[in-house]
Amino acid sequence: MIQINDEFPQIVGLRYLNHAAVAPWPLRAAQAVSAFAEQNATLGARDYPQWLKVEHSLRQRLTRLLNAPTSADVALVKNTSEALSFVAFGLDWKSGDQIVISDEEFPSNRVVWEALRPQGVEVIQVSLKGKDPEGDLLAACGPRVRLMAISAVQYASGMRLDLARLGEGCEQHGVLLCIDAIQQLGALPFDVQQSRCAFAMADGHKWMLGPEGLGVFYCRSDLRDQLKLHEYGWHMLEHAGDYDRMDWEPARSARRFECGSPNLLGAMALEASLSLLEEVGMVQVAKALDERIEWLTQGLNGLNGIEILSSGQTQRRSGIIAFRLEGWANAALFERLKAAQVVCALRGGGIRFSPHFYTPERVIEETLALLRDTAAH
């Protein structure tokens, strides 16, 4: 039986509510990296084939987490931005083509598309503040729109979108759907097949509880050949490992996006972290996370002067809740929380809390008590 508290031996007094930024590792990830370091120091790469088995296991776990058809649809990448760039600079754009995004995207999912302006590509930003955000996004899909790039969950407000509806609508409009899944994957169930997306990507260092520097890129199988490659090396070849072979071709699988040596150090940690999520189960992870968001919501609503910036609709809820406190500048409140060892973020015109499924009730109650005291003064 999993002892969740043993997996997160955080120091006494720490109140960690910042998984939407960078998450703590579970103990098993730290132990995996420690063991890997010891092997490197004492044995070098003698057991390299065993290391590759861990990487293979990681691919399988990510395939299941995404519900991708096969592991051939999954590439291991440095980060979300790299995967977004593979799409942005891989598709064959024509002057006048358009891309639909929201007006609340993290810079990674905005700048990469705006960088296509020299090719004559136009970016349309759609407000999510209307009564029907999905309808507004789809309504913007005119005849020149080729792609919609949207975050599954908005990083500042925590708004969760109906990806299945967007996928169906994009399909009807002949538009490719590209999902930045970094604020959902590992927190809530995510399904590339149900969403009918063309592309999806996420870093491992947030809700997947892994290290920075390793993420995942899903590319639908019928679209792999349509993305022009800009990075080449030994690892992305169909016959990788046959070093004497003179003819070559890109791998037919998504490995074609992995140009060089794999990040095995990161793979050791992320594979271990995902093993924990799998053992708990994503349905249970989402349920436990929702309980913690509910505790925070009810607690914040009971405080004088609190304005919750996140949507109150259940179907919009994610692992993020943002708020501000009357009479307090956000920066000043953030510093007060920081001094009390509440690890959170200053985002989107307020304070952002993001617990995870394992966050102790004590952390939430102590944080609410601190805010209650702050609101009273």
C-alpha cells in the first residue's frame, strides 16, 4: 500500500501550493536519481542497456497518461516550448494563414505563433471571458484559420476548457487542434483521442512531479510527415544505432523529433514520478485534487475581502485557484505568504494557489488561518 506522506517528506512548516509552477519530487524520484548518480560514479555506462529500459518504460507510461494510440506517437522533448516550436516551424504556412489562440495564454503558447509573422501568418486572440469560451474560440475559425493553439487549463486563472468540444468543432472546421497540456497532464485525466487533437505537449516538472528539462510531445500519426524537421542527428534516424550505414531516413515514429542523446537523468526521475501517479490512478488523483480545491474555495469564500478570480463552475475547475485580498497589494500579500513559508505564485492579477492530490489538509488549514489573520488587520 502506498504511503503518500512518506513520498513527500517536506520540511515542517512548509506550505507548498505551487505545483502549477515547479513541483516537488516524490521520494522515489529522488532515490532513482541518487541511484543513477552512484551508478555513473562507480560503473560508468556499463549498464546502459538497463538505463534504456527505464526510458522505454517512461514512454509507455506517457503513452498511457495521454491515451495515445501507441508509443510511436510520443516523443521525449526538452520542454513544452520545444514541442510547440516543432509544430509552429514544421507546418507549411502560407501568407494569410491564421492561428486562433486565447488572450490568456502563457507566453510559450503565444510567442511561438507570433514568431510566424514574417511568413505572413496572423494570430487571432479570443477572449475567454464570455459565457461560452469554446463557442467563441470556434466562432473565430474562419476559412483562413489552419490551427487552434489552446491551453487545456489557463495558467493564471485555472480555467479548464472542454477539449472534446473544441476537438469536434475544429474537425468540422478543418482546423488542427494543438493543446498545451502542461497545466492538466498529471493533475486531471487527459485523452488525446477523445479531444481529437493533432498535437499535445507538456513539461514534466509541474503536475507530473518530475524534473525540469524533460517533457512529452504527442503528434498524431498522420501528421508526422507533414512537420518539416529542423533538427538532425543520430538518434532521430530510422536505423539509429547502425553507425556504419551511409543512407538514412528520419524515424517513422515520433522519435524523429529527438535529434540526439536522450536525457536519461531526467528519465530516471520522471519515470519514477509517473509510477506514483499510475499506482494512485488518475481518477483518484483528480478526485483528491478536487477535494483540496474545494477546501480552499470554501475557506477563501469565508474570509472578508477575498475576491476569487477563478471560475466557480465545477466543469471549469482545475488544480489552480487564484484570488486577491481587498486592502492588500498583490505583491505585498505574496511577500507575506512567502515569509510564512507558503509557496505560491503571483499570477494574473492575483495570488495563485495550486495544491496537488497529496497536499496535507494541514497545509490548507494553516494557509487559510494565515489569510484569515491577514484579512483581519
